[in-house]
Amino acid sequence: MPEEPEPSAGGKPRNTPPGKPEPTAVTTVEPSPGKHFTPGAPPRRPLTPEDGARRAKAVLAALTAAVVAAVVVPHETHGVGWPIAAVVVLALVGRRVRVGWAALSVLLASVAAFRASGWLFALCLVTGLVTASLAVTGGRTVRGLLWGSFAVPATSLVALPWGASGVAAHRAGGWVRPVVLTCVVLLVFLPLLASADEAFADLVLSVLSQPGAPAPVTAFFGAAAGAGVLAARRLQALPNTSDRPLDPARPVARRDWALPVGALVALFTAFVAVQLRTLFGGDRHVQVTADLTYADYARGGFGQLVVVTLLTLGVLGAVSRFASRATGRDRVWLRALPGALCALTLVIVASAVHRMWLYQRAYGFTEQRVLALAAELWLGLVCLVVLAAGVRLSAAWLPRAVVATAAGAVLALAVANPDLLVAEANVARYEATGRIDQPYLTTLSVDAAPALARLPKELRVCHWPDRRQRWTGWNLAWARWADEPWGAGRCRW
């Protein structure tokens, strides 16, 4: 008698012949109405109330930073509004801020309130943005510092949907409704009170408006500050994996690295010994050498400095990474050879600084030459830092020290007031030789005004316009210029 087919799970009889596997049932998951569904994608973890509240607070902080930046950052020039905006933005980033990097950022932004030089302010602004990003992310290794220097601007756009999801999840409660009601109240009563009293209206306009400021410029400053705060809050909420230690390198035996490094030290020693007359020859070497000018003499020294310093840092980095430290003799060699390489590099650094100084004495000081001299001095400082790391055989702090000294060098350059130094050196050169590059002096900022006032009346040029800015554009150099008898609006030179 034939057997009846066994019923399947759905109640219907099976028609599969005996001995063959039963086909696997496929279950289709229908997307929920109104939900985005991607086949094969893992389901997204829903936001917890704590995550939603954290993101919503980040959006509120970003909006506050945007409003403050749009109001206080001057659009035509730099002034006291820049450090105010820097303090507010860093305060809104959150508590997990590296105090050292944040302090450097505020100090660099404060240059806008004391110096009038445009190129100096731009250099300080870029450096301050790097240190502000490091204040959020930190960084101990080379990889961590490279990522941290650009992490905030690089993730600004990614942070927008991150913040929007928090607002959507936290919309039912919290601060959204009070903020909206506050804006409505202010929009209704502020115009009414301003129209009732002219003095109050002038106060409101002086605080909230930027005379002549294009709307796109104001919007850009506000959007940049808001996106930066939002990106910083997002980075603080995520784990930082950029500082994960690299896999341990296979140690290189002493004979494998000491021979090439020792040969390099011998080569540098021979070069310095043979070139002592060239390195420290000074005026006499230039005068007795055919077809050699001060420009060629200085540029040659600067090129040597850059190449030798980069070569030294690369070699020392490789040696520090791969050299064996198993025995006491290994550690002695690890201190001796790289230390000698650093010492020889410092000799060439000193020579390059001396060459640039002779060049400026012969042809006059300029902003570019002062900047090159400052860069040479900083590279020499880097060599000293590397030498100290080699003595201690501990380089974990070295990457941070290099970045910190770079930011400190920029800040020191601003304190030195390069435009005033250039003007004073050129005026002293005129008093000694009677030669002066008057067209170049007209390109200097108002920082140079006190020195240029010493020139004879026929050589003075009043090329700085009368500067009228609201309180956020106040600048110490411009204020001094306006208060002097020969200042703006009078030019009684």
C-alpha cells in the first residue's frame, strides 16, 4: 500500500521524492512602512536616549558658535573679534579638550588683536587651526598627529547628518521647543524696542550687524565655526584609533645599521672639515670667490640646511624604529652615532643662519628673509630636540615636541613683530649707507610705522588708509597709529 506523503510545515503534503533533501524555505523580510531598507545591510543600532541627547546638545553648541562667529569675526580685516571667537568656540567644544593645544590656539588667534601684518595673521590663523584640531583629538604618534591636525575640518561635513539624527531622535523633548519659543519672542520684541528708541537701535546695530559685510562672508564664518564645533563633538564621542601602536618591528642588528650611519657621519665630518672656509668664510669668502654673490652664498646654505635636516630626521627615525637595544653596547652605539650626526647638522644650521644674516646686511631686510631665518632657527631647534631624545633613548614625546615647537616658533615670530624689525633694520641701513628700498617699505603694514617715522620727511610715505571698524575690528597697531600726531587721517609727516 503506497505511503501517504508527510505534511510539510505549512500543512501541505511534501512532493519531494525519497532520498532527496527538502528545499530550504526562504523567508522574505518586508521593510516597515516609511523606513529605509537596504537588502543585505545589517540593521542600524537605534539611538539611545543618551546618544540622542548628546547629539542634540552638540547641535545647540554648534548653532551658538555659528551665531557668535558671524557677529564677532570682522570680515574686512583682523581684530579683537578673532580671539573672542576662538575662546567661545573652544569653550563650546566640550570638557575633553587638551589645555596646552587650546592655549596655543587662543594665543595664536590673539595675534589678530595686536599685529596688523596680513601675512603674519594668515600664518598664525592656519597654525591656530591645526593646534585647535589637536586640542580636540590629541595625538602622540606621528600618525596620530597627522590625523589630528586635520581631523576637525576633514570631518565637518560628515558631522552634519550625525547631528541631524540626534535632533530627530530628541525632538520630542529637551531644549528644541524652548529655543524656538525664545527665538520667536526675540524676533517680536527686539524690533519693537529698537524702533521705540534711537539710541537702543544704534546699540543693537553696533552689536549684531557688520557694516558693509556681505551676507556670504558672514554666513561662511558662522558655518565654519558651527561645523567645526559639531565635528569636534562627534570626534570626542568616537574612539580615537589613530594612536594605536604599530606592530613591533624586527630588531636590526648593530652591524647592519651602524656601518651605514657611521659612513654617513664620516661623510658629514669630511664635508664640514673641507668646507669650513665656505661655511664660515663670511664677507671675505664672498669677496675673493669668483662669480659668487651673497644671494648664491645664502641660498646654498639654506638648501644644505633643508636637505641635511630632512636627511638627518629620516635616518634618525629609521634608526630609532629598527635598531636593536638588546645589550648595553647596542645602546651606547645608538647614542653615539646619531648624536654625532645631529651635532654635525647643527654646525651646518649655524652656518646657514650666519649666511642669511650676511645676506640681509648686504641687501636689506625683507619679510621673506626674516621668515626664512626663523625657519632655519626652528630647524636647528628640532635638531636639538632630536639630540635630547637620542640621549634619553626615548622618543615617544618627540613628535609632539616637534609640532609644539613649530607652533611656538610662529607665536615667537609674531611677538618679535617682523614688519617693525624689517623697518628698523632698513632705516638703520639707510642711516649708515644712505641706501634704502623705498618702494618696498611702502608694502609693510602699519606695524612698521614707528620705525618709518625716523626717516627724513621726503622719504616718508603715508600709504595706510584711515581705518574705521566697529569694536570687533579693534587692533592695537592701528589704534597706536591713529593716536599718533602722524597717524591716520592726518599724516603730518
